[in-house]
Amino acid sequence: MPRSNPNGPAVIVDPYSSGALFAPAFAAAGVPVVAVVSSPSPPAAYAASYRPEHFETILTATEDLEPLVERLRALRPRCVLPGSESGVELADALAPRVVPDVANDPEKASARRHKGDMAAAVARAGLPIIRQLCTSDADEVEAWLCRSNLAGRDLVIKPPKSASRDDVTRVPRGEDWREVFHSMLGRPNRLGIVNDRLVVQEHVNGTEYVVDTFTYEGKHTVTDVCRYHKVDNGPHMAVHERMEWLSPKTPGIERLIGYTRGVLDAVGIRFGAAHVELMLTREGPRLIEIGARPHGGGQPRFCRVATGDSQVDRTVRYFARLGHVREGFGLQSHVLVVFLIVRTPGIVRNAEIFADVEALPSHYFSVIRFRNGDRLQPTRDLFGSLDPGFVVLAHADRAQVLSDYHKIRDKERQLELDDSRGAPS
């Protein structure tokens, strides 16, 4: 039986999004890095983050995994880790065969990727979940709604294997849910995966949080907790408006962390990073979903500013044998990500109003991706939130961060978009 080699390379599966940060971090620790990609080209949503020049060896998976398994065993790696959501299933298929002593529970692999299976696993572990059903049968949905007293209630319909809230749709009062259901069923999502089934959920209210973790030898450490604020944009309910890092002293945070640890155990996380999204309702925490990989969108870079640490840093520290891995976290700076939102489609006419964003006192980093003459589409999910751009604010004074946040939103409201007829929208 093969085992991990503490002197071997680190293998990153689909090193996209935040997974692209692994290669330079491992290299800085003197650890060579090998890339495994699940397809010859990355999904379009991740293409801009891929850095093939960071890897001396890049291996491509095929339908028959045996040659890839043998090649990886010959390299004698120290770990096999997913870099992004598209690599979770492949990493879960490879790690138990290549480095079984540092792999997650193979019996629970589907619960780490399939949203229906993960909710079922969490429920079996005795944790409360949002009421839901995963099926391809609309008649089964109808019967479940009646049986659960959810007929006429707000619903959420989403693909079981999407990422970044792709196609997560709120159906107010359950009206025309069949139309939404059939429009999504059988259609490929933004990762190219066909929606062969759909998750139908009760819509719950509360405050949304994310708990980011790094686990080793079954021990779950928390790298950060962030609070999301999201808004509806037409039918799209999962549009990120802002995300703020929280102090570990925030009231109620231990309850979130305790629930998160139960979720990680339920889905069989034993090694690596995880990204757990929760809704804190009046009845307590409820799982939205878990990603068995680092928090995406380059979040670990900004987490270092907020806490002095990140999931990438802890992963490298553990597998490079650099010493003790922290269990908790602290807040060193107030950090807020402001996601730009496009409300209506149109052609940009005054992009220059964002030219002085970098002069804001708390400005740390920003990406403004549009120019005059560009056509923008309404924001519908996190992928779409990153299309127009975002601004990261960081400062010792939270009041300054909030002041600059409001200035950015003022600029957004002043943005002029011409509709298809050329009239200002």
C-alpha cells in the first residue's frame, strides 16, 4: 500500500482560483509542485487564474485513471489536494490510491461535492439542515412540497454540482417552480457539468457566514470566519454584495464553529482546506453547502491581511513540516470585500468615475474590469460578481472601512449604462 512521502512533491488537482496560490507558496517552502488537471483546458470561469508556468510537470486525467495513478505513485508525493471546486472529485478519487494516509474518507466522497448528498450526510450525523429534496422528477417535488407543507412558500432551486452560486434561483411563493425546474434540468452549468438532478430547498432567512478551515489528521482548525451580505438581483438571490472578516470574539461565533466541525466530520474531511457556508437562522446554524477546497476568488491573499494567516499557509506549513499549525485565528485588520453589482444591462459611458478608488484611505486592492464602451450584463452569481470587479478595503479603523464602502456604492449608483436603444438606463 503506497504512503505519502514527506520529501516528495505536492500535487494540486485543478490549480485554479485560490488553488493557484498553492504553487508559489509550496515553492517558497522548497517543495516542488505537480499539477493534475481534470480536462485539457480549465473551465472558462477559472481560465484567467490558471498559471501553468508555475509547474514543471502537468498531468491530464483521462477516463481511465489507472495510468495517472501509476504516474503519481512513481512521483511519491507528500499530498494530493484539490485546488478548486472542479478538482474536488478527481482529488478524492486519486488521494486514497496514491497517498491514503493523508486522504479524506473515500466512503463519503460524494458528500464533499454533491449538494444533495452532503445535506443527507449532515442530517445522518444528527445535525439540523434546511429541508430539501434532490431529484430529476417534478412530480416527486410536487409530492414532497405537499408532504412538507411547503406549497406556496418561497423555494430555492439549484444544481447539485455547481460552484460560486451558479444558477441558484429563488422562487417567491413557489410560483412557477416547475418552469424554473425544467429550465435548469439537463442544462450544463458554468463548470460544464450537466444538471441531471436539481436540489429544491425551503428558503430560510438569517445571516450568512462562511467558516474556512484547515484539517490535519482529523483535527479541524479555523482560519477565519466571514459574514456575507447578499442581495436579490431580479430572480437571482445569491448575488454577493460584500464580505467582512470577523473577530473571534464576535458573539455567537463559537456556535457556528461547533456546527462547522460537525459538518466536517459528517462529510469525512480528514486532511486539507474546506469552505463551509452557513445560514444562522432563529433556530440556529444551517448548512448551505461545503466546498472541500480553499475559499475561492483569491480569498487567502486577503485573509493574510485580516488575520496574518490563511488556508494556503496552514496547508503548506503542515505538509512542508514547517512546525506547529495554529488552531484558531485573530483579527489584525478590518477587511471588507466590496463586490460591484450590475443591476441592468447596458454599455458603459462613464467608467472614469472609478479612477480614484485607489485613493480611498482604506483601499488595499481592486480590480475594475470594465471600460467605456463595454457591455455589461446583470450580475447573477459570484462568477458574475467578479466580472465587473471588486474592491478590497483594509484598515485598523472599521469606521474608515465602512465610510469608503459607502463611497464605492455611491460611485456604482452613478455609473451610466446605455440600454440597447442607446438611451441612458
